[in-house]
Amino acid sequence: MMIGLAVGIDYSVFILSRYRSELAVGRPPEAAAGIAAGTAGSAVVFAGVTVLIALAGLSLVKIPFLTVMGLGAAATVAIAVLAALTLLPAILGLLGHRLVPKPGSRAARREQAQAVTVLGERWASFVTQRPLRTLVITLLALLVLAIPALSLKLALADNSSAATGSSPRVAYDVVSAEFGPGFNGPLTLLVETDAATAPTAAASEIADRVKSLPDVAAVSAPQPGTDGRSAVLSVIPKSGPHDPATTNLVRTIRAQAPAIAQSTSAQVSVTGPTAVAIDVSDRLSSSLLPFAALVVGLSLILLLMVFRSIIVPLKAALGFLLSIGATLGAVVAVFQWGWFADLIGVSSTGPVISFLPIILVAVLFGLAMDYEVFLVSRIREAFVHGAEPTAAIIKGGRNATRVVTAAALIMLSVFAGFVGTPDATLKTIAFGLGIGVFIDAFVVRMTLVPAVLALVGRAAWSLPSWLDRNIPDLDIEGAQLTDSALSATDLQRTPEQTIRQG
């Protein structure tokens, strides 16, 4: 729901903004809608595809609930893209001239006379005047903010993270205080034997062996199964579910399983909520780098075709890595270290939810590429139409910064609405996504990206000749479309209208 609300509005805002810009320079509604769909609409398609790649990539982790989340959100994004390309133009057609900026309004003067200096233009001018200094300061700030991420600890949420005073939290605290923290996270051992071995006898022998392990508080009596070949034991650790000692205990029992099987002729498996949570965290940790590499790699290829540049996709990917690092640093500082926790109602601190990093990578990468496409497509459009590299950055900032700002603020408002929920899992996800959007949109895309483009100049838009010949020209800047639409528009005008427009 968060993703659907956010991208659905963002994509419509981007196309609608371009449509009104074309109306402001005198194009008739049909031509303006065509150009908006061919430029901003094309950018929306490719931005949406990057989000789809990132979200659908969650299925590669092979954890069912993440697969459902990823594919469900991806379907929502696909519907948002289709609505922006079909339903929105239909609505624009119904409204006709009603969306034309009023003569003399700031919107009209901004597009026609170019006499109004907007904040995005001033900021782009400031960044391009001092690109190296801006780049260094921004990099240092992001790296400092990412330092807490080095202390990141992951675990699935349990009742210890429930709201203070809630029934689950009270029960958890009482059990820990009166019986010991391990009673909140018992381990279940399944003992399986062949037909010649009594499962209860084997389980009793295994229980005696497990009792001698460090961090074991108690082991229950074996409970035989109905098949005559299995029994279960309940193992109570001395430590809590999130304690590293409990993780070590699970791994120790599993490591000794082959030796136990050899001496007792019984197979031992460790399960239960605590063991499952440890396994899920391990799976997520081991899947994060391959998942990120695949998603970023596919999107780099897509951006290479869109912008016909090597530097732009590489810059986009590196900027995203900085955004993720800084975001995880902020999450660790608040939810693990407790900094400013009271301001957002965090009732307890501890390990970060184990699936948060991979969700942040999937969602924020898609949104980061949205902002990248929205901003850089307008910069490249200005460059393709003849502007010098620095002038193109300033013109692109003038035209796109307000749209990216509006899109980011929409995202922030959606995510902020979920930060106030008492559910610790949802609160952490919403906070991480909100901080990530802020950092990526305002620090990376609006500051770091223009600084890098200003430093590299024309090289940002160049490709090796062999590569330039072998990739399709997608023309999301609408160079051909704008020329043909302009010709069609001129044919519809009388000579007097053409003179007035000139």
C-alpha cells in the first residue's frame, strides 16, 4: 500500500507537470499530451521497470513472505505505470484547456519567458559553480552517517519489541524476570530413529548430552510421537532469543548432529520459532549481496540504454550505495542504539528486523532510479537540444527539481504516516524508507548528481562508438517527437497565430 500510494502519485505528477509545461508554451492539448506521454511518460516506463526489477528480485531470496511482498508490490507498480499512461491522458483529454497556466502566472512566465528564477535553478547553479567542494562535502557527510551501519545486528521481531505496556510485552518481561530470558525462546529438537531403535531411549541420551552444552538452562523429558520412530525435546537456553549465545547454541547442536547420529543411531533436527528466526536472518544476510548485485546490474544495463552513457549509470549505482549505507546508519542509530528513539515512539531498542536491509535495497533502489530518471532525463534533454553541459544541468534543475521535490515529499508523507504505528516492524520499515527517500532525493540526486555531471562535462553523455552502434536509441528526451509535434502544431495554426507565437 505504501509503494502503490507513493509511485502512483509520483508518476502522475511527473507526466502532469510536463503536460502543463507544454501547454504553457502554446501547444494545443492533444500535442501537449502526446509530448508529455512521449517524454515524461517514457521516463515513467523505464523508472517503473527499474522498480519492478528490484521488487520482483525479492523472490530470488526464496523466503515465501518476501516473495509475496515483492511480487505484490511489483504488481501494484505495474498498475500505477499503466494508469499513468492510459487513465491519466484520458483525464487530461476531458479537462482540455482547463489546465493551461493562467496568463501572467508564475507557471506561465517560468515556461514562456524564462524570467522567473526558481529554487531548483538556483540550487543547480550553486552546485555547478563549486562541484568539487560540493562532491567532497556530500561524500563525507554520507560516509559519516553510514558509520553506525558497521554495528548492524539483525533478528526477526518478537514480543520484546512490542509496545511498552501491551499484553505481549508485559508477558515477555514477566517470563524473562521470573523464569529466565531463555523461556521466551525455547528450541525444539526432533529426534528420528529407525525401526530398530526406541526413540524415547535415544532422545533421553541426546537430552543428557545437550544438557552439558554451554548456555543450556534445562531440557524437557522426551515426548514420543505417534509413529513410533520420533520424539521431541524442548531445550531452554540461558540467553534470550536475540542473544548471540542462543545463535551459537543452535549452531553447536547442529554441528554435533553427525556425531550424535553415529553414537545413538538417531537424526537430530533443531527447529522452533527461535531457530527459524536465526535461519531466516542467516538466509537474508547471505542473499543480500547477490540480490543487490543482480538488481543493480540489470538496472545499469537499462540506464545505459536510456541515457546512452556509461558514467550516468555508474554514478547512479554508486550514489544508491551511499544512500543505503547512510539509511542503515540512521536506522541503527535510532532502533539499535536508541538515539532520538523517544521522538518517534520507539519503546525498546535491539537488533534491527532481519528483512529490513533487503527490503530497503529493493524499494529504495527503485525509487532512487525514479528520481535519477526524472532528473537526468531533463538534463539530457536540454543537452540533446543543444545546451552546453553546465547550462543543461541548470536547465534540467529548473524543470525537474520541483517535480523530484514533490515526488519525494509525497513519499515522505506516505511513509511518515506509518511511523506513528505501534507495530515495531512497520515503524522500522516506514522510518527506514522515509529517511532513505530524503537522503537519496535531496542529498544524492539533487546535490551529488549535478556535481558529478558538472565535473565530467561532455564525457557524461558519451559512449564508445562500437557500443553506441549496438544499443537501441530509446529517445526518452523526445527529440524526434518534439520536432514532429511542433511541425504538426504549426500546420494547425493560421499565419497570424504563428506570428503571435513567434
